[in-house]
Amino acid sequence: MDNKIRNFILVIAIIQLILIGGLLALPKAVQAIPGRYRVALAERNPFLSNIAEGVIARVAPVATALPAPVQPVGEAVDLGELVAGPTTAVSLPASSTATPVPQPTDLPSAEPATTEPAATKTAVPTATTTPTPQPTATPTPIPLPSQVRLSGLQPVRQSFNNCGPANLTQVLNFYGADISQAQAASYLKPNPEDRNVSPWQIADYVNEQTPYQARVFVGGTLEMLKRLIAAGFPVVVEKGYEPNVEGAPGWWGHYLTLFGYDDEAQVFNSMDSYLGPFNTNEGRTDSYESIAFYWQHFNYTFYVVFEPAQEQLILDLLGPEMADPFTMWQNAANRANEETKAEPDNPFAWFNLGTSLTAMGELTGEERYYQGGAQAFDKAREIGLPPRMLWYQFRPYLAYLKTGRYQDVLALADATLETQGGRNVEETYWYKGHALAFLGDIAGARAAYEAALRVNENFYPAQISLDSLP
């Protein structure tokens, strides 16, 4: 064979190998592109962005749902009977101490079951025995104005994936705090690629780093939101969001600040740190129906910031059912249970039921609540949850850990970590580390906790877990 032909064939073979290798590496390569750069490209050149996102969608598609349950459910409990539970308030257990390897009886959660903030920045945020102010009596309902609009709130345009710090900044600025979005983010998510700031982290930051106080509540109602606004308090809700924008499909989590309402028009006035408008303080309007629909995706969670002396006023406005943590979660569980009956195929209702039951387990230490929570989460997964669900809410991990279903924890964590965005959620690594520790893989647990701290160096639960390993 002629040398020229031989060399030509060799060159072609080498080119083919390079192309094959490039195609094999392409999914990982495109997944490694920081999300903020993809967003910046979309803002600057939509045409090129659409081409790039089309390539990414082909070589590294996002799953359409979280994986179905892996391990058997175990002995089933009656969820209807479980949500009824005790009708009186329960005493909160003392925070557990760290042990060399996490045990089912003392495993911490990154989502406190109580609305109480962590006592210090070095304590894992779990339920505490610190007494809290209680409503002195059930207040006599006072008819609310049909229309209220707070003045003085200024819009803050969020930077990439920064709705948590941006909405908090809007509220703190409203109270006169001289703080910027960047300052809040520097503690809440020092890594700009971090995909989530949980409500407890926001409250922790406000309570520890500012002269104000914040409390997080679940199971809220539109009436509660209006009551707070009418009393002069803007409210931030955590909600689902489905952007109707080309190149940004799917479901996401979002924070939204509400500062007014109009019963006649059936709308809330809101400041949306993502949608704007940003050249006026008029804000936008969201219908009661829309708020209720997307708010359900996060178990009707909201937080309110206030002066320390106003805590009693907040509790009086919300009523005794929100002041006692167990009652609050039990009411949320009952509400979710009723919604599963009305809409059996609604995965969010089942997820909320699982979340509330798991929180009740945290408060009481009773295993049956964790079992019920795991059952509800199983049902939500069977119906089909958005693939980004565990970027924002994490109690499925705790329910499965508490019921010994470590493979389900690993399956959910690994599914989340398959995408570039999912790899920037510190809680995923933290809970994965717990499962690995339970399975005896201490080296793997150590690596997972360290990965959590690389995503967010201020996520102190991971540091506590890391320090507890032998």
C-alpha cells in the first residue's frame, strides 16, 4: 500500500477517534458550563443561546421527573389516622448532640421543624426547647380593609439565581436597613452557582446578622398574608414558578415579596426580583388564584421580617395555630391530606403531606411520622415530581434516612447530582453523606460533607457533620 494512502487512512482514523472522544465527553463538558454564563449568553445573544441550549438539551437532557422509589415501603401506616394525631401541643425535644457516626435517633435536618431560629451559628438548626411568645388569647377577628398597598418598597433585580437574597434585601431596605443584595448573598450563598437558599437560612441570617428578626411559617392562607400586609408587614412567599420563556422550560422554585392586595380585583401587589419591572416601585399584580396554586408547591411557606419587639404582634395576627410548631405542622398535614383526597394525582399535595409528617416526627421523635412521611413521598414520586424538586426541599432524605431506606437517599441524591444545577445544592451532598455514613462508608461520607462545604462554605451543618466523623 502506498505510504500516502496509509498516512491518509491513519489521519482519518485519528480524526474519527477524536470525534468519538469529543462526543463522549460533550455531555460532561456542557454540564460543566456555569449556569450564570448560560443566562448571560441568553440575555446578550438569544440566537446563539437558543443554539447552545438546543445542543445541551440533546447531549445532556434534564430528566423529566425524579426516580421512583427503590426500596420497599415497609409496614404501612394509616395516613388519615396519623395526621389526626394528638390534639394538644407537645413538648419539643432538646437538640441532640453530635456522635461520631450519625444515628437514626439524632440525625439532624437542614429544615427545622420549628419556626425557631438556630440558637447560634455553630448549632445544627433543629428543634429547641427555647420558649417562644404565644398569643395571649385568640384575637377577635377584625374586618380587613378591602384594599391595602404598602408604600416604600423598592424593587431589587436579582443576579443569577439570587431570588433569596434579592427578596430579603427588598424587605430589609423597606425597614431602613442599609444592605445590598450582594452583601446578603455573600453570607447566604457565597458561591454564585449555589441554586438555593432555604427559608431557615434566611431567618438564621436575619436573626444573627441584622438587628431585625424573622420567622418562617408553613400552612399559610391568603387571609394570613392579607392580615400581615394590612398590619404593615410585607411578606415573602416561597412558590413554584414555570417561566413562559423560550429556552427556560420546566419548573423552578422562587421567592416573591407581597406588599398589597385588592379584594375587588382579587390580586396581590408583588415585587418580583426576576420579572420586574425595575424602573418603578409600582410592582406587578398576581391573582389570588395564581398565588394559591403555585404557593401549594412549597406547602404554603412564608416568612416575615419584623422588629424584635413586634414578635408578639406577629403571633397575634397569625393566631395560636401558627405559634405552636406541632399544631402548625399538624394543620399543614391535615390540609395536605384533604388535598390528596380532592386531587389524588397531585404530587405536590402528597409531597406536602410527607413534609409535614416528617416535621411532626422531628418534633416528637415518633417513628410512625417518619414512616408516614416516607409513604407520602413515595406516592409523590410515583405520580412524578419535577426533577428540580430537591433543589429546594429536602425532607424526603430525612424520612428515608429515619426509616433505613438509604438506597432511596442515594438514588435521589445521585439523580439531582446528574445535572450542572443539581451539583450546586449543598444539602444534596450533606444528606448523601449521612446515607453513606449509615452504610459504613466513612470516606465517602467525608467526601460528601466536604463537597457540601465547597458549594457553600457557610453551610455549618456540613462542618458539624464532618467534625463528628471518626
